[in-house]
Amino acid sequence: MATTETNVTKPARNQSAADPLAAGMPAAGLTPSPGPSTVAVHGGEARQKVGDAITDAIFCASTYTFEDTKSIIDFIENDEQREEYGRYGNPGERVAERKLAALEGAETSVLYSSGMAAFVGLLTAKLSAGDEVIFFDECYHRSREFCNKHLSRFGVKTLQVKTGDYAAMEAAITPATRMLISESPTNPHQSCIDLERFVEVGRRNEVETLIDATLATPYNLRPIEAGVDYVLHSATKYLGGHNDLLAGVVAGSNSQLESVRNLRGIMGAVNGPQNIYLLLRGLKTFELRMQRHNDNGLAVAQFLESHPRVEKVYYPGLESHRDHEVAKRTMRGYGGLVTFLIKDADWRATANVVDSTQICRIAPSLGGVETLIEQPLVMSYYKCTPEERERFGIDDNMIRLACGIENTEDLIADLAQALDA
Ligand SMILES: Cc1ncc(COP(=O)(O)O)c(C=O)c1O
């Protein structure tokens, strides 16, 4: 029992990327590069857990006890690794952080209560008044809103350049530039970033880089291996995978994330223990789910592209996509998100297609087992002016489909009947 407790209460917070399972799993010696499912199932976990249970325990504790005054002083003076107070994290969170770092191929990761908390936490930890950030303009609208409306209030300047214009990004760099930011693929147009070029611009100018790889996941894209400094995910999406939790994560190096982890302890944007359990459980099937999301996304995109009522499909796995070559070179698969335009349709006719689906559920979000469908004009951009929507590339006849893990032929049949309705 003593060994078990040691494993749980003294997790290695700063594991090395050299250990792919990042918690000394027995398979590590046998398999130098375990596959994504082996990492998803075993990575970051102690071999022997509390109560000898195969699953990690849920610790419903807001605070953690010390045996006596000496043990508090030892903890502080020796920087001992154990829990102290819930705002600084909990045992489940350490496991999830190690597992996510192992999946990402990063030294460490910092888990947050949502993807936006991760974005706000990272940027506020890294930026000060007078600094500048530059981001590619196709991005999640709340990330853009945080940069434009809120960072500016603290004296941080944000500049946007056209997605994929590396020369414009480099030209916009000044001595005050601290971070280059992009999503890949972007949402909803699914532009794919050439990570080598992006990293090159950052390194040449000694500016850090951040990729929000929520749509790709570490299964489909490897930004850390390409040299990106920070990789961010809304774990609410594919990592959690079941549309039943909110979480966010930033992966990177121990030294670069130290200040980020410290600020999170002050922000308190941590996950509750039950939420962490759901995330850990969801992650076990990560690779299996991603394979089905990838298969469904590609098959549905191909079906839509051949349908007479469809004007255009945005999916990086299609040869017709502007960034297909980059995607083919850098991605293992192309994910479940498919964006398409209905031919000769106004917003009402487009809404009719959405409303006519019977398996797809109408909701925002993506990456869960249930297929979700939405019309961006109505769901996220309803209050924007037509000029703003044009600037963001949100067409009246656009539909965003986030393929779940249902059987491919059923999803295609559902879309076929909705397009005929
Ligand atoms: C690409 C991307 N990044 C970040 C976020 C924010 O994540 P969360 O909803 O978990 O805060 C989202 C949410 O939709 C997203 O699509």
C-alpha cells in the first residue's frame, strides 16, 4: 500500500519526452516507440494504483493533509512533488497531463477547465504590456475576440495576417513580437499550416510559436516534432471525445510552461476530479475514435463533393482543397469536420438541409461520438453584420458537419435524404 500511495501522491510532474509512455510503463523497454493506443491506454499512469484498481481513483478533495509541521516545511524547502491544495491541481490531473504530454510527444502539458481557459492562461502568462502577437486570421471566433478585445486592454497589440501568408507574417514581426499563432486545420475553412515554414519564421526571428491543433489532434498532426513551441487543444473535442466534458490543454517544454502552470494555480482554471476521470476514460479509445472520425470525414466529404446540390466542400483530404498537398505531407488523417456550401441556396434553404437530418444532431462543437451539424451563420455568427461575415468567410449557404463515429453508410444516407428534402 505504501508504494501505491507514493505513486499517487508524488507524481513526476516533469517527465522527459524521451520516455514515450512518460510514467515508466513496463512496455517502455520492450517498445521504444509505443503506438498511439498503447500510449492512450497506459501512458502517464502509475502501474499499481490506489486499492490495486486498474483505473485511476477519483479523489474528491479540495485540500491535502500534512502529517505534521515538519512535513510542510520539507515540502516547501525541498520542492517536494505532492498535492497541497485543489487549485494547484489534483492527482487525476497529473495523470491526464502526463498522458496528454506522452500522446503529444511533449515534455509536459498543463490542463485547464476549457480550451479557452488554456488559450487565455497561456497568453496571459507569456505576454506583458507593450508586447505584440501575430495570428493567422482564420481562427476560432472567441480566440480572435480575446486577442482583439481583451489583450488590447492590457497593452498587448495583436495583428492579423491572411492565413497561410508566411511572408506577411514575417513582415509584420517587430522587436516587440512575442508569439506567432495559428490553428491547423482552421475552422471552418480547414486551411492547413505548413508547420516547417511557420516554425522557420518563428526561429529566424526568435519569436515563439503556438498551434491550436484541436481539429487535428496529436493523432493526425505532430506540431511538437515540427518544432512548434506550444500546442493547444480544446480537449472538449476529440480528446474527451464524448460530448460530455469541457477541458483544454497546452503542451510544450518544462521550462517554457513553468510560468504557465504557476499562473494556472492563481487563475484556478483547473478541472474537477470527476471531469478528469471522464477525460481519462475518453482518452483510452482515442486512436480508435480518431480512425473512425477520419474514415467518416473522408467518405462524407467525397459523397458531398459528388452531390449535385453541393456547391463546394472544404475538407483537407480532398484533392480540391487548397491545402491538400500540405495536409497530405503533414497529416496522418484529416479528421471528422467537413464544411460545405449548398448550391443556389439562401440561408433558409440551407437551414432546411440542417433541419432535415435525422441522425446528425444540431449543436455547436465537434470531435465527439455523436455527429453534430450546424449552420455557422445561425450558430456562431448570427449577431455579426453581413460585412463581418464576409470578412470571416461565413457564407449564408454554409454548413459545418462534425462527423462522429456512427457507421459511415448511415451518415451518408442521412445526408442524402436531407439534401433531397
Ligand atoms: C479550434 C478551437 N480552439 C479552441 C476552442 C475553445 O475550446 P473550449 O470550448 O473547450 O473552451 C474551440 C471551441 O470550439 C475551438 O474550436
